Amino acid sequence: MTNVMKDYFLDLDAAAKDPARKVAWCTSVGPAEILRAMGFEVFFPENHGAMLGATRVCMDTIPVANANGYSPEICSYLTSDVGAYMKGITPLTKAFGIEEIPRPDVLVYNTNQCKDVMHWFEYYAEEFDCPIFGIHPPTNLPGIKQEYIDDVARQFEELITFLEPIMGTPMDPEKLKQCVALSREATNLWSEVLDMARLKPSPLTFFDGTIYMGPIVVLRGTQIAVDYYRDLLAELKDKPAAVENERKRIYWDGMPVWGRLRNLSNIFSENNACVVASTYCNSWVFPDFDPEDPLASMAKAYIKIFINRNDHFKEDYIEKMVEDFNIDGVVFMAARTCPNNSNAYYNLPRKLKNKGIPTIIIDGDLCDLRCYSDEQSTTLIEAFLETI
């Protein structure tokens, strides 16, 4: 895993310094397959935000963005990342010896997650005087209609037309098919990895998954991701229990608290509980990819994601996950700066509890640890585990 991510970032750094190569920035659930098929190297600022959170460097960079007009109430991936750029630092330096993030030749975002990515990428478009293109799909969907798919597929067609003069070459349809095929193979393997947690005891936890998921985010459309997940799946089949004496199985809804992954993992394992499934890690499972119909299948896959669905769908989805993974209780993480990926605000925990599924809500954030209390979270989680 370390080598895969190291090679990815070192190659990005080299591409940014090579006039013959082009770098595109993309949102994490954006059309990376189109960008790769056209020959762009692809950087994902959300992944950089997660690194800032996991290393806790964000606690020095969020205040910088706040002081420069970005509210502490908006996405802390955004404020972590923009603040790091303003401060001139990156965790890539310590990790891989890379002095700065790769400068973009084009920025492409998709608002299927939230509109904060639009403001985030617009900042950099102005900063780098760089072309920018946004995909704006229908949101909060109860179901997937053909007109929604057609709408987004047309936007992908417009994106290709927009990108061709930037790259200087037309899209090769065969390369797009190849990228979509590789993405489908990788995402199917990633789904199999996550399904290993159906075993009792589970060989992996949600906290492991947040690390294992790196390549499915940043290397979709490559053989590297396929090879990585094939190897990981084989390794997990021989792996012992992730939690000794696993007695309780938990579902995690919402974002990770990146700066407290180890701490939270220890709290659950010390209480013989394994967090076996999550909304977050499953966000990169795209079974609808079809290399024979790449644009329409990508459109369908990228609008079907959990975060882009309505409350009724989310309730049914979590209820099915509880059944499939033999879940004993659900932890909802209410992220202060990520309301779009926090499902505790509109009565969903109570609805599940009324169906006999124990739930708890912990307050926190994906990056900003000023919104998170170690003591309060530990007390709530341990009390919850004692009652189920």
C-alpha cells in the first residue's frame, strides 16, 4: 500500500514538472476515467484533505483558511487544503519528499457529493488561472430515471469537447472503454474486499478500510488498482480476526474522524466490538460501470452514490446492511462541517431505533478536531457497546 501510494504521488510530481505531460484535478467521485483515457495524470484534492486530517497538519492549516475568509462551518477538507496551500505546506513533503502539490492544467469537479467542491475548485481556478469544468447532476434522488442518466452523460460529452483542446488530442473511444473496464474490475474487487467483513470474525474493520481504499479513490481506471485489490483480497482470505474475541458488530455511518482513526479503532477493539461495515467505504463501489456504454454507465454510477440519494433510500440501505453484515448497532458520526455526509440530522437514527436497531450519534468532524471530544466520544461509545 505504501509503495502504491508513493509511486502515485511521485509520478504526479514528475508530471507537474514535465511540460509534455498534463495534470488534471478531479473530485473523488468525479469522472476520473475520462481524464485518464485522455492522458491526464489525475490529482484528488479530497485525498490530500484526508492526508491533512490523518496527519493532523490540518489543525495548523484550517485557521489560515478561516483567517482568509473561509468559514469554519464549511467543509474542513476544503479549509484544510486551501489553508495548506496558503501556508505553503503539504504532508506530501514528510511522506514522500514532495515540496508542493502538483499544479493543475485543468480542474474538473462533480457536485454529486456537495456544492462545496465547486467553491473549492473555483478558488484554485483563479489562483492558477486555470480552466475549470463542473458536472452538475440532479441530487437527493429517490430513484434513478433515464433522463437523469442522459443529462449527466451529455455533460460528460461536453467535458470531453472541453478537454480535447487542452490536451491537444481527441478522445480515443477505445481508451475510454479500457479505463472504464479497469475501473469496473477494481471496484468489483474492492466490493469483494469489503464483503470479507461478512465473515465472523471479520478480518478487517472500517478503520482498516479507510486506509485500504486509497487506490480505489486515486487510481481508478488503472491496472495498478486492479492488481492491488486482487493481492489484498488474497491476503485477507488468510488474515486472522481483526478484533480478538469479536462479540459485537457495528456499522459506521458518515465520515471518518481522520485524526482519531487509531484512537477510535482501539476503543472498539478493547470492547470486543468490530466496526465491520460503513457508508463511507462503500461510496467507491460502482457496479454499473460498463465499458460498452462508458458515458451512460458512468453517469448512472456517479449519480447512484449513497450521498446523492434521498432519506428513504438511505434508511432502506442501512437496514439492509444491518441484515447482511449481522450488525448489532449503528454509530452515526455527525460531522460539523460535512452535513451532506452526516445522516443523523433528519430523524434517521430514531427511525432505525424504532425498527429495533440500536443507534448512537457522536459529534465530530472529518478534519477539524476542535469539533471532537475524545472523552465524550469514548464515554458514549463504551456506554453504547455495553447496552447492546
